[in-house]
Amino acid sequence: MRKRYRVLKIVLKVLGIILLFFGALFGYLVWVSNIKPPVVKDMSALQLKVDTTDTGLYTINNNWFRKSNSGLYELYSEGRSFERGVIEGKLSEDLIKKQEDYFAAEIFKMIPSQVYRHFLRYFIGWFNRNLPDYVLPEYKEEIYGISQSASDDYGYIGTKYQRILNYHSAHDIGHALQNLMLVGCTSFGTWGTASQDSTLIIGRNFDFYVGDDFAKNKIISFNHPSTGYRFMSVTWGGFTGVVSGMNEKGLTVTINAAKSEIPKGAATPVSMVAREIVQYAGNIDEAIAIARKRKMFVSESFLVGSAADNKAVLIEKTPDSLAVYDPKTNEILCTNHFQSKAFKNSISNQEQMAENATTYRYKRLNQLIAQNGKNTVRKTINILRDFRGIDNADIGIGNEKAVNQFIAHHSIVFEPQKLLVWVSTAPWQMGDFVCYDLKKVFAMNGMKRNHEIYEAKNTIAADSFIYTQKFTEFEKYRRDKHIAKEGGKIIADSIIAENPSLYNSYIIAGDYSFKKKITKMHYSITTKL
């Protein structure tokens, strides 16, 4: 009896130590994930009120927000960092809340378990515990200002400031930890003899996909910060980083993901490096200097175009080093692999080129540019819309090998010397491309009445493909694909018929038939593949 009591006592002690250990670990995770907001001396901006002087127009002093008849939202903000963040938050509050709803909904789909989601919260909190050390004070203040307008519904994920700050590294974490390639972008530029008027033209598809809803409410943001250059970028509610942007000096920056190793800890989010470049660089050398001094935890290519230099280069950056790729010609191409001598032959880059669609897409892009002759804005847009394979092969609509994968958050074209920019409208890059003249936009002294600011005469019309039966079938394919993914009921034969040249159609049909124990299909998977 005494022996049993002694054994029980030892077991209880061990259990107590284990519980104490996990309790201490949980407490530590909670503590380190509690990122404190920056100290802002003047918070009077919180008292500012939104005026609605004209229907559909929202203003705070010279700052304004509206929805264009193109479907794009437009936002202009000026002032010091915290003040500008508060104003951006107040003017676009509805979109900030919607964007977090859309983002959270996708997370719930990917991670249905509430237990795992709570674990993910503390893991990201631990991983990003030092994130504030790698973000410039002015950007932390701007994010803090915006976070005042964030939703009250996600307190279990973190404070408003924690969430908005951490969302800026969501792309980096997802890309690095799982190599999800949620960002499989294509970009290119021409100048000199490769452009019809010899000036620089840059185009890019930002193929960032976190669900259809996430891409609905695009914001064309025009920024006049208290320091640095005025700039524009294509963004979404609550996001202060830059993925596609151009400043008043005609300096452009776009980002393309490359293969990354598992990160060792937090560093500067890629979008924040791009933001600093577009805000503070006036030429390529200044952009390189900014990129060189920032530590990142993923590998990325920054395509930087410069009106001052009348050319573009790729700044290729890994967590450990940086290289610059200058093609020494009048054109530059970028998909999702490195091209510089320093990184081209690395093991990870060779794996990327061999195992992913980046090499095929690069070859197709090169082919399209060669076929087009001297480049123009319209030709650039035609290339960005191309959904065929090499030699115009029918590889199915939505193939990751195509320049146009039909997942683009946005597509954009810059003419840096002219300070003109064209931005796509829905669906994807197939709708109208509307043009903004940054000289005119930045010359405005606020907005008193609601009116369009894009250059209607420069609009590039929607691609006629979206009015075809083939596009209608593709839309049905996407709908059925999502239904099947959610466990709903589809006809397996139909999803193949809707997009018969795409390999993924047969994978979806096969997986669905296996789960539903369907043994007969009219389409032969083996012969079609």
C-alpha cells in the first residue's frame, strides 16, 4: 500500500512539473507575442472627423477617399506618419474591416481547427516577437494610426495594432514556411531601342491570391508623406506596405517572390522594404542602398525602374546577401527565379527553376516580347493578359505556366518619364486599364466635389475574351472547383468539359470521383492527360 502511494506521489509530481512547464511556456508565448504599440507624442489626430461634402466623397481636410466608376477605390493622404495613418483608417474604415474579414475567412478554410488557429496565433506572435525592431518608427506609427479603425471582432488573435502589424509579414511567413508561392508574379520592362518612343515602360502582374473576396476592394493610394517623395501604390484596406508603386521622381518598384529557406526569425517584411524604396529613392543607386541595409527573412526580387536612369534592374535579395542583375540590354524580364551571377547557380534557385513554372513562364514572356517588336503600353497590357503557352499552345485557362494565370490581385503598367500609370480593373487584368497622371493628381489641393481623376482618353479597353463562351465556361469551372473543394456536389465530367486543356481539371475530377466512389466517367483521364 505504501509502495503504491509512493508511486502515485511520484507520478503526481511529474505531472505537476509537466503542467508547470507547459503553463510557463504558454505564459512566455503570451508575453512575447504581446507587441506594444509605439509611443506617439501627439495623438490629436484621433479627434479628426470625416466630412461628406458631396455624395460618395469622404474628406478630412485635404485628404479624401472615393470609389471610382472603374470599380477601384481612390485614397489621398498627407501629413506626418501617425496622423496620416489615422486619416487613412478613418476614411477607409469599412474596407479595413472587410479585408480582415476576408483574410480571416481564408485562414478558417485553411485551418478549420480552432485549437490549431490558437496555436498559430502564438506561433506567429513568437516568430514576430522582434518584428518591431525591423520596421521603421514612422511606419510603426502609421500602422498604429490605421489600427485605430480596425475591427473589434478579432481580439482573440491579438490587439488591433498587433494584428495590422503582423498582417504585413503574412506574405513572407506563408511563402517562406511552406513555399506556398501565393505570389507567383511576372514583370518586365523595355526602354531605348526596345520601346517605340525609347522611354521606359514597365508592366507586372501581381499574382497574389488569398481568395476572390480579398481582391475585390483594391485601393489606388496616393501618398504625400511629411518626409521623402510623394508616391502612388496599389493596395488594400489596412496595408501600408508597397507591392507595386511609383514616386514623383519616376522611380518604380515591384516585387517577385523567389524560393526561400525556412526562416530563422523575424526581419523586415518585403513590402516594407519596397515602401522605403519608393518613398526615399530617386534613382537605382539609392534604391540599392536602401535594400542593402535592410534584413529580410525571405528571398525576393525587386524590379526597380528609374526615369532618371532610363532603365530597370533587378535587386535580388536573400536573408543573407544581395546582388544586382543588370541585363546590359534594353529589356528586362522577371518571373520567380534569380538571374544574377551570384544567385543563379545556387541549389535553391536551380531547384526552383527545375520544379516550378517560373522557367516556362519566363520563356513564354521572352517569346511574347520578341514577337511584339518595339514595345508600347498597349502591347505591354496584351502581354500581361496572355494566357497561352509557348508557341501559343493551349495549356488550359488558369495554368500557372501562363503569364496570365487568372488569379492576379492587380496588373499595372508604368511610364516613369511621363509619370503615367495604368491599373487593371475586374475581372483580373482583363477589364479596362485606367490611367492616372501623377503630375495632375499630386497638383490637386484636396477634393471639394466628387469627380473622376483618371485620364479617360488613355483608358485601354477590356479584352474581348471576357465576352466569349470560353470565358463563361472558365467561370463555371472556377465555381465548380470551389464547390468541390468545399465538399459540395458537382458533376465530375462537367468540370473537365469546362476547361479540358488544363491538367488541374482532371486532378479535381479524379479526386472528387475517388471521394464519392464514382467509377464511370465519360471523359478518359488517361487519354486527356
